[in-house]
Amino acid sequence: MDSVASFSKPVHGTLPQNLIEKIVRLRIYESRYWKEHCFGLTAELLVDKAVSLQYFGGVCSENNKPTPFLCLLLKMLQIQPDLSIVLEFVRNEEYKYVRCLGVLYLRLVGTPLQIYKELEPFYSDYRKLRFQTKTGWKLTYMDEWIDELLHEDIVLNIVLPRLSKRLLLEEAGQLSERVSALQMELDSSENEAGTEDDEDSSSSLSSDSVSSDSASDLDVEAKTGDTPAEIESHEREKSLEVMEEDKNETTKRKHSKMKKEKKKQKKKKKKKKKKKKKS
């Protein structure tokens, strides 16, 4: 069993390695991976081990065998790498399991402000992840893993430190209000719908003027007698007008749906704020 380095600093009022439950730590110390790969690891060598990870998880199988991912997490808690190294883990774009390890370590030892600033951008990371459970394998995604770290109390049999609510940091002026990717898409679609409405209105005005001119021409021709070709062209113009009207109706419906969705989101935010004020 590795002893904690003398320069270890307390985190959340305890030694960093104690953030992992004692029974899980004992299983890690007894595991073969810990004895062969984690003994005497430094921060530089730990990077190489993290790069070689092919999946992540906590304890697996009936014997509660710890995964290499969990062993490396405990080693990180023991050696307490510099914040710059941790941020390199978190911001690593090439190796996704290095990021998984970095964000979990930061969630355990970081401040609420650091956690929200560094983890929230990865809601747009949709890469697939192999997750080993006690019973087998499971497919998950990076954005789901980030969401678990920000909202769940226990992950991988580890009780996470209490995280301050984001709204409190916003009210203190430390964080700006987060705009989700869905909200950005709704706003952009509303702008597109608005431009389409302007284009449709201008095209409908021009079509109305054309139709009025064509109607007057047909009235003149009716006095002299219409040919079959002229009657057919008149019917085509009418069908084009109907198609334009249908297009206008569909764009208006789409625009109204977007507005309703935005109103629903605003109502939800107001309800949340009221509940938090009452509490």
C-alpha cells in the first residue's frame, strides 16, 4: 500500500485519498493493476498510463474488482498533480478517457467556480464512451458523463463533495447565465423564420401584383375569346398562388411553435427561481 506523500494538502477538510471510500481503497491496493502499474508513479508517468485507457468505470464483476480508471484516480488523489496538469487532462481533445479522468478528479478537488467553468463547455462533446459496470458493458456519452458529475451525488461508488447551486454563483456575479445549445438553436431558428417571413411577404406582394395584371389581361382576352393555351396558363398561375399561401402558413406555424417553446422555458426558469427564494 502506498503511503500518502508528506506534502499532501487537505481537500474538503480531509486527505485527498479519503474522498474514496475506505473499502474501495483497500480493494484498489489489493488489485493487480495497482501493484504492477501504479506503484511509484509520478505525474509525468501517470499521463502515459491515462493515455492507454480504453474504457472507464468503478468496481466491476462479482468480486468488486476495481478498474484501471479507478486505480489511476486514486493515484492522482495521492500525488496531487499541479492544476495546470489537471487542466491539460480536462481539455485534452484527442484522448477521451483522459478527459473522463480529469473531469472526475476536478469534480472531487476543485472549487464550484472551477467545476462549472471547466465542465459545462463539454455538454457539446457527444463522443461515445465504453463504461464497465458490475454486470457487463454499457455505452454512454461524454455529455451524459458531465451531466452526472454536475447533478448526481454518487458516481462510480464515490460520494461526490457537495456542489453549490449554479444560481447562487450567478447571483453573486461569479458566473454568467448559461445558454444551452438547444436555446441557441431555437434563437437561430427564430431568426431564420423571421427572415423567411419577410421574404414571403415581399414575394406574396409581387405575386399579387402579377396576378392582378394577369387577371386584367384575361378579362380583355375574354371579350375577344380565350384560346385553350391561355386558359391553361391562367390555371397554372392560380396553382402557384395556392402554393405560395400554403408555404406562408407553414412558416407562420413553425414560428409560433418556436415562440411557445421559448415561453415554456422562461416559465420553467421563473418557477425554479421562486422555489429557490422560498427555500
